[in-house]
Amino acid sequence: MKIRTGVAAAAALLIGLFAQVALASADAKVFQRLDQDGNGFLTFEEAETNDDLAGAFDDGDENQDGLIDMAEFQKLEIDDE
């Protein structure tokens, strides 16, 4: 019984991990599309191409450097338009 429980727990963990990787990959694709100059950061001008991101830019820019990096972007819930 303990082995089955362990296998089920491991399977659930792997499913969760794969889901996170898929979401991160989707976020990366959206980020790369928005990052028009390819420098790894989103400026407000680049963010303006997405209404949700433009509206959340100031809150998403956690370190207030005027840029959104990938880590900051992944914390935002942005609809890909």
C-alpha cells in the first residue's frame, strides 16, 4: 500500500512539474514576442502592444527600474492578445 501511495505522489508531482514547465514555456513565448528589441526586458513602449500588460506595468515592475524582466512578467497574469 505504501508503494502505491508513493508512486501516486510521485506521479502527481511530475504532472505538476510538467504543467509548470508548459506554463513557463508559454510565458517565455509571449515575453519574446513582446520584447521587440530582444534585450530580455520589456519597456513600457513594448508593453503598450498588450492592453493588460500596459495597465499592469507599474505594479509588475517590482524593482521600479522602468523595465519588466522575465521573472516579473511571470508573476503577472496577462492575456496574450
